Amino acid sequence: MTAGAVGESVRRVDIEAKVQGRRRYPQDFSLPGMLHAVVVWAGYPHARIRRIDPSEALAVPGVLAVLTHEDVPVNEYGINIYDQPVLASDKVRWLGDRVAVVVAETLRAAERARDLVRVDYEELPIVDDPLEAMRPEATLVHEDRRSNLLKHIYVRRGNVEEGFAAADVIVEGTYHTPFVEHAYLQPEAGLAYIDDEGRVTVICAAQWPHDDLRQIAHALALPLEQVREVVPAVGGAFGGREDISVQILVALAAWRLRRPVKMVWSREESIRGHGKRHPFHMRHRWGATKEGRLTAVEIEAVLDAGAYASTSVPVLENAVSFLAGPYAVPHARIDGYAVYTNNAVTMAMRGFGATQPPVGYELQMDRLAEALGMDPVEIRMRNLLEPGSIAVTGNRMPAVTSARETLRAAALAAGWREEPQGWRRPGASILRASHLRRGIGVACAYKNVGYSFGFDDRSTAIVELALASDGSIQSALVRCAAVEVGQGVTTVLAQLAAQTLGLEVSRVRVALTDTAATPSAGSSSASRHVFMSGNAVVKACRQALEKRDAALREESGATRIVAEATFRGHDVRRTTAYDIVDGHCEPHISYSFGTQIAIVEVDIETGAVQVDRLIAATNAGTPVNPRLCLGQVAGGVHMGVGYALMEEFIQQKGQVRTARLSEYHIPTVADMPRELESIFTEVPDPDGPYGATGLGETPTLPTAPAILNAIHDATGAWITELPATPERVWRALRGVPAQPAAPARRPCP
């Protein structure tokens, strides 16, 4: 058996360099003659800019330039829509807008001069509630648009009125999820310079370097081939590095001044300046028969896009496809809205529109179970999608559909029994103290793998083989711009190459990302690299073997073989956009499924919640590296616990109230489940490399709703707004109104 083959828990190939401090991160790079740059941030969340006066700043010794919008050739960028200025010109729309960049010989001089840039503002009304922002009379965030509505997406299936008429029970609920900070270890940093070939080169942390090139080149009005990006080690991402942060700013400064320029944000600047997870306002109405079969769902979801579009449209697209959960629904009316406000820009974060919906659909399932007197596992089993089922968007589910397998595995591990009359939950356990209440909650979820809705998702890999004189493979080099952001993709690609080439994994090297030498692999997001880039690497390896065999037959004496291959998602499943009439589509290439069961203890005197045990059953096809898969589950659960119980990026009238990590609560080891059990159901994806598919995001999705359902099981109280802080739980237990929250009302069209 090949050492390091698929299925083995190979040690991460980058681990030694990182733990020994040899692997460099963007802020670790310096060059001779390097300048330092800092940002002048917006003074208000919404204001007109009357005048920018840099004269005092330019008088500071060592200051070379104060760059403003007048220095940007094409003053716009955006990962989906060019609606964001590189440097604000006419007005600022959130506190994260950049107004100017000060460049100096020393960091101290740059920081001193930053405080001397005078900006004359005219304050404007602040739009901070997406529901209010949808009203016709609302102040416009973007005055060139007729409204603050960025996008409306809908799905119509069957006849909802008939579905509710056939229901024996109907349950309704409104739910709210908050802004969430990515809180990755490494704040934003970048170094830009002009390389030996005259290219504007940026060293930075990124998730999609080739798309960064597009935006940098556009803003600087340069041909694409005159821009280059190098991505060394990345200190975490979770979606937060998919958008541009410092890249254009340092590139602009280096291009203008023809000297290397470095910029490193403080933690406070990082929290202020990069986007957050979208908050959702959701309204659900669900019907079911007395046998527990769903008859109809009506769902409305409004997400806060913040000041600029970022990825809000594709996040909304994803969310609408998942709002009804992994269930077969004959009748549905679903509406989703993305709305501009003066809040922080919202963007990709682990789950990408699939993380918020389970908070609604899984609490709805428990509400139905309670109304029907039915076991929560049983009602889910009666409605879960199967291979061949028709989803709410009208598409037929593929062979990898494995929601039932994950639910069965988790339920059995938690003590449920499958009996002829149905599933039966375990009995109550003994309480440790009279003020504690113990509850158990279940939640299912699913996530797309790869980009969706007609996007031509692809990844390219180059494989170079070094041959001995007898034609045997000495080593292999894989070039593929699948950025390692901590998820272990470099190790997994090395294992897939080793498996295909018949090599030990130690003889396979995966090159770091440099857009001048590594072909585009798309973004490190959408749980896609194992599926997309893994397939590309396997394909390139097989082509390299064919070339090697041909060279042996020809006795050419070749000692180096190079093969390049591109894998395209639409070769597996051609996705389509939402139909303009009923919203039906072929939304996704592949899927990953998960079920989690949480056992919690609730202190009814304080409202504090402790997760005692959490069981996570996940299907990601065939695990390439089981240890890395376990790490993804543990990390996903950690983020899910934070989402459920404590994490909330707070803004009031556009002002940030959680401006530091000391003010933003992230779970520590003490907050994690006392016991975490991970189960992989291993239903292979026939289209994935050796049966594997994506995993990175799925383990986050069911955690919060499982905990919320467990809190209800323990106390009888429904917590419908995240996070379930002790205060919110305490208030719910006593029927005390919560602090002001989003109104539960139908959004304006």
C-alpha cells in the first residue's frame, strides 16, 4: 500500500515549518527601501465628503504621499459588483470605508501624519435596519439606485394554499441571527513591489488570488499580465479573505511611488475594515399532517448586505436554496432579500448562506414534532431528502444524498432506539443539581460543494514528474493555486497525487501559490478544493502517467514529465440560475450532509448554558485524511458553539461596539462540549476523487440549532435570536421581553 494513500491520517505536510516558526506570513516579509502605509478610515458611517486636505500630513518629515481617490485610475472594485470605491470620493457609507492612504519612510511617521489628514464631512441619515431600509421613503445608501434592495430571489413550488389546507398542524416562528466576526489569527497585511519583469506584485493572505488579480488590474487600469500575487502562509480565513482588503491599497502605493510598500492592520483595524457574516431576519410558517409529513412551507428571509454588495447576492442565492432544509416539501413559497445598509459589509463566512437557515428550519421541525407529540428524530426521518428526491428548487437529488445516514448514526450514538412504531428517544438522565435542567436537541443540515447557479466552477493543476534513468518516478511537484488557509488542502492534494502516482506522500511536494507559476484553482471556499482541485490533481497525475509511459515506449530518455489538467464542475452537473418564473433550477454540483445532537445543561437561575456532549455525524464521501476531517469537525463545532451561545458583532447606528477581541466573545476550551464524538458515515460521492467530497463548512451548520433545540427540551423556552446568551435565556425562562430586536413583520416588496 502506498504510504500516505487516501484514507490514511498522514501528518500535515506543512506542520513542521509552521510550529517551528519557519513558515513566513505576509507581515513577516520586508524589502530594502521599503515604505510604510496606513489607512485614513471614514469618520462617520454615512456622510458626504466635502473636502480632503492632506497639507498638514504631507508636512510631517518622512511622509512621501497621501493618496486619495484622485490617485486611483479606476476607483472601484468588488468581488461580484464594482460598487465599492478603493478610496472614498463623494461620500462614506460605513466605518470601514478607506478615505486616504498615507505613505512614509517609517511607520511612526505614517501614523503621525494619518491623524493630520483633514476631512470635511456632512453627516447623512444612517440606515441600520434592513427591514426599514426596504421602505420606499428610506434614505438611499447608494444614490444611483432607486432603492436599497440589492436582490430579491424567490422560489414557488406547488400550491401553498392547498398545502396549508391539507395540514393538520401549522407552526410559525421568527428568527434572527447576528453579525459575526471572522476573528482569524492573522490580521490583514501586505507588501507590494515591482518585480524584475515590471509586474505589480503583492504578497498577502488571500483565498482567491487569481480573482484578486482581476480587481487589482481593474483598479490600476493595468493588463492582467502586469499584476502578480504571492500567497505565503495564511493565518486563518473562514471566508474573510475572499474579498480584497489591503491588496489594492499597497499595489496602488507601490505602483505610484515605484518602491516597495508594506501595510499591516492592527486588530482593531481588522475588525473595523473587513466584512462580517450576514445577519438574517427569517419568518417561517410550516404545515404538516398528523402523520408528520410536511405539506407546505412559507418562508421570508432578509439579509443585511451592509454598505456594499461583496458576496451578498451569491450568499442569498445559496440561502434561498437551503431555507426549507434537507426536506421534501411539496408546496413552498420562499422569498429572500438582500438589502444595503450603513452597517458593516457582509460577506463570505464558513457556510456561505447555509449557516443561518438551519436556525429557522430546524427549530420549525422541533415545533412541528412538539405540536404532533412526535419524536424529533422520527419526524425528520419521515421527511428527509433521499437520492432521487425532488428538492424545493425542483432539482433531483444526487446519489451522494445521505441525510438519513447521518441522522441514523447520530441518533443511535445518542441513545435513540429504532423500534417498529418509530424512533424513541433516550430516557432522562440524573441532574447534578436542583438548579440545572438537562435537555437533548437534534439538528440536520446540508451544504453545497463547489460554486453554484450556473457559475463555471473549475480548477487547474500542473504535475511535474522527476524520473530516474529507468523511468521510475523519483518525485512529483504539484502546482495548483488551492490556497492553504489552515484547512489542510496541501496535505490532501499531496495524498491524492501520491495515491494516483503510486508514490509515498513524502515524495510529493505541493508548491505555494504564486499566480505567476501556479494555475488558477478558484477560491478556498465553498468546501470545494477536495472535490474540484482534488479531481484536477488526479486528472493531471493520470495524464502525467500516460506521458511517462509513452516516453518509456519511445525510449526518449526523458527525465521530466509535465502534465496540465482542468476539472470543471459542469462536467459532473451543469448548474443553472433561478428561473425567473418559479425559481426552479439545478442549484449545486454536489453536497455534504451532517446531523448533530447536543446534550446541554441549563442553569435556570442564571441562564448559563453548558454543552455537555455533542455528537456530530457527517458525510463527506470517502475521508482522504481522517485526522484532518476530525479537525474540521472540531473546528466547525467550535464556531457553531460560538454562534449559538456568545458571538455577536454589535453595531449601533453604524458605530462598532465590539471593536476589540476583548469585547468580542469567542469560545475557549472551557466553553467547548465536555465530550465530542465525531462519526463519518462514508457514503462515497461517485463524482469526487476516490469518492471524496467537501467537508470544511458542514460541521458548523447544525451546531447552533441543535443547542437551541436542547435548551427548549430542557426548559420549554424557545430561543429564537442568536446568540443564546445567559441574559436571553434568563429572560425567556421568565417571560421577560428581550432587549429590542428585529420586528417580526413581512418585509416590504
